[in-house]
Amino acid sequence: MTSSTAVQPDAVQRARELAPAIGARALEAERLRRMPDETIAELSRSGLFSLMAPRRYGGDEASLETLVSAVIEVGKVCGSTAWILCIYGIHNWLAGLFPEKLQDEMFGSVPAGSPLLFPGSWSPSGIATPVEGGYKITGRWQFGSGVWHSSWASVAAVVQHAEPPKYPDLRTFMVPRAELEIIDTWFTSGLRGTGSMDIAVNDVFVPDHRVQEFGPLARGQSPSADLHGSAIYRIPLFCALSNVAAAPAVGMALGTAELFTEKIKTRVMRYSMQEQSKLATAHRRVGHVAAQAESARALLLDTVRNVEDKLRSGAGLTTEDRVRVRRNCAYVVEVCKQAIGEAVEACGASAQYEDSPLQRHLRDVNTLSTHVVYDTDSAYELFGRVELGLPPGSVAF
């Protein structure tokens, strides 16, 4: 199995070049509660959504590190846009793990040169009933990030068998946009621009070729990985998701460190009339915030590289490797949240205005940190159990 190059600098440069325009539309994204059409169009033309898509369908089969690095650059100016880039980007990778007939159908459903855009919700909030040729599914799922601009959606449901199996039969089902009901529930404090609305279906038929068992995806053992020549398609689902979805937080922390430094240079404390840039407390905070942001980036990239190096070598990932990834990514998000909070606190009330990127980064990282994979209690407990020789007790890693 061939390997992807470590990182594609041109992709990171494309993200960096788009960042000013994306940042200028960040407030518009918040007010729309979804991505502006211009942002989706620019990112589509840039090819960033298709970085990890299979080459046979026009993608780059780029490394996970490439996508993570590009998302970090966008996260410096807009957490919501970075989240959409990471979701659409990792789902192009995910599509490469579905049955070949479905891959042909999905990638063939978009115009040549256009990216495949779809959200996914893997909470088992649906019920699937076997019927001739496929399944009838009914359910409602939260957090359909990017559904507004999508052409498909991936949703998870539990298959109902005449004789219930020992463990729930969880599968993911791919549904065309036209068969979805989109329910606008996305009224939130953070990541407002992601348009992460609810998705619902009622007694919709899904043919067999649009269905994938969840277990092989979680273990990095999808049979469809053999269709492509890259080791990236052997990454366990939650390892891929944990790494790439932490990247917006890292970007926001780095962006906050830059904004914080610039603000301190000119800020005058109202009541004492002291220049904040001359205070030792400000010097300490600037140093601490920068150290936190940079260390979070270093740990995330090191974690991504370790995953890809082991897969390229053919060694695969052990349970110990996978729980370490989960632990590291939860810690990265925790550190980013602390860094942004400290910076915003030190900037005083002026950072709270709606047009301040500082308060937006704080709200966005607070919302991102509530994602289930960044629950530090469960991530640290999971690592501790395995480190102490106990079974993990969870498949979500």
C-alpha cells in the first residue's frame, strides 16, 4: 500500500491566502448561521475540500497532516469556517471507505471539478428496518454541520433484527439531500456559522450499496480501503476525526495569541491610565498564551504524524495507540480553550463587542470543546484504564 506525502505546502499556502477574505466574512457567517455562499465557492475552487478524497475521483489522497495544517490556517481567522473545512474535508476521506458502487454514485453526482460536500451524524439516533434490497430508516439527528450546502448526508441507525444480536448492529446510511428534512435548530452561542442543523428522515428507503457497517470504520478496517492505494484509508474513524476536528481549536488559539499581542501593544487601562504593554502581568500573559497555543499545535501535529507513520510502515495502530490519540486531542482542545480564555480575560470589556474576533474565538472554542470526542473526563479515563491494564470499555476511540 502506498503512502501519502507528509504534508503538501501548497495546500497550506492556499488556505493562508484565502484567510483574509474568510476572516472578513466571519461576522456575516455568524449572522447567517451558516457559511456564506462566497466562502463555500472559494474553498471549493481552492481544492481544499477534496484534499483527502481518492485520486480516482479527482482528489489528492493527501495526508491527514495536510488537511489538519490547512484547517489550522483557516481557524486563525474563523472557527466556524475551519470547522466546515475539517468536516467536509474528512468526509471526503470517509466517502472513500464506502462501497465502490456508492463512491461512484456520490462522486459522480457532482459536476467535474466540484467537491463532494456532505455532513455526518454518527449518533445512533435512527432505526433501520431490513426490507428487500436495503433498509427503511426513520430518525432525527443533531449537528448536521454544513448540511445547507450539501448534496448527501451520512446518518447512523441501529438495525432492527427479528432476533436481536448480542450487540447493537450500528450502521451508517448515506441519504441524498432531496430525501432529507432539514430542521433549523442552530441557535447557539458558538460556531454559529457552521449551520449545524438537525437532519430527519421518515421511512426512507436506503439501498444496500449505500450502507456501511460502523465497526470496520471504527477499527480502520473498511474493505473499501483496498480500492485506493494510500495508507490514509486505514486510519480508524475516531483517530481521524479527533485529530482533524481539534485543528480549528489550534487555529483559534494561534489567532488569539496574535490578536492578543497586537491589542496589548496599544491598550491603555482606563482607570489607571497605564499602558498595558508596560506591565509585567501583561508580559507574562502574552508569553503564557503563546506557549499554550504553540504547544497545542506541536502536540496535535506530532500526534497526526505518529498515526500516519505507523500506518505507512504497515504496523497499524494498537489499542494503546488509539487511546493515546484520544487523550492527546482532548488535551489539545483543553489547552486551546484555556489560552483563549486567558487572553480574552486580559483584554477587558472591549474584547466583548460583537465585531471582536477575540470573543468569537472564545465562544467558538467553548462550543467545539463540548464535542463528545473532547470530553476530557472520558478521554483521560479511557487512557488510564488501558495504561493500567484494564479493557477500554468503549469503542469510541
